[in-house]
Amino acid sequence: MGENPCLDCPFEEVSMPLRVIGGEAKGHPLRSLRGLALRPTQARVRAALFSILGEVVVRGPFLDLYAGTGAVGIEALSRGAPWADFVEQYRPAARVLMHNLAATGLGERARVVVAPVGVFLARPADRRYAVVFADPPYGTGRTEEVLRALAGWSGISAETLVVVQHRKGEQVSVGGWRRLRSETYGETCLSFFKLEGGAQ
């Protein structure tokens, strides 16, 4: 799965700091990388996401794919998720993520996997997730790719809620999944899925 990155490696903070917006770590600043290396989920999108998720987030482990700074998974932990796994292949981002987990005091309920998402999903899961959040790079074709990989993966059950963040106007349609709803915030869209035949 890859090794956990060190906490004391140098990195640059972004000029406009992120913050946890709800739960036990509310208001805590989160670091990011300077420039275009990361595209953190905006606060208003995170707020909308967790408003929609509601109590689902506390029902089981949370999986944050293409995790970047970890802002979404950390928000889930802050709001009561019992555990969160973060998958991020870019090592500088993973170092920032580890810093954010340690700084918020939420690291004891988390694991950072430094590996490509495809590699992580090709291996048997060691837990079943209540929520999976995926924010693949825009314009790469990975949105449908990750849904296809998740459909046959052992970490998914009929009750798992899968949320994909993608660009407005991008068509996301993969066999085996039922789209529950889509919400648009500026140029960002959140689409919510469950496996066909899964629970409502």
C-alpha cells in the first residue's frame, strides 16, 4: 500500500488557508500545497456534501480517494466517522495530509495510503465503508474508471454511499450503479450513487 510519509518534511502553506467547518475540529486550519498541485474541495461544497450525508457519515468507515490535503476525510472524522482511510499517490500531498491529521488530533482514527487509487482498489479491502468519496483529477476520464473499479470491490456493500466530485457538464454513467442525486455548485458537481439493487 506504500509507506506513511514523514511529518517533518518541508512544504509550503497555501496563501488562503483551509479550515474544518464542522464537528469536533471545527475552525481548525488545514495546510495545503502552494500552486496548482492540489485542488482542495471548497468549503461551501464540503458544507453541502456533509449536509446531504447527515448521519450516514457516523455509520461506518469513510474512504477518501484522491485525498489531496485530506480536507473531506478530515471533515468526516470531525463529524463523527469512526475511521477514515485516505488514498493519495502524490507524496508531497500525503505529507501535508499527515500533518493535518496530526494537527487536528484525528490521526488515531485514520490511515494514509500512499499509492495510486487503481492499485488500492485492485487489492482486497480490509473493511467495508459506509461512504466513499472520490475526487479524481478533472478531464482525465478517471471518474467513470473509479466507479467501474468500485463496483466489483470488496470494500463496497449494497449500503455504501459513493460520492463522486466532478466537473459540471461531465457525463457520468456506469453500469451497475444507480444515481441517487446530483448537485451543482458553480463548476463543481457532486453525484451520489449506490449499487444497483442496493438499499435506498
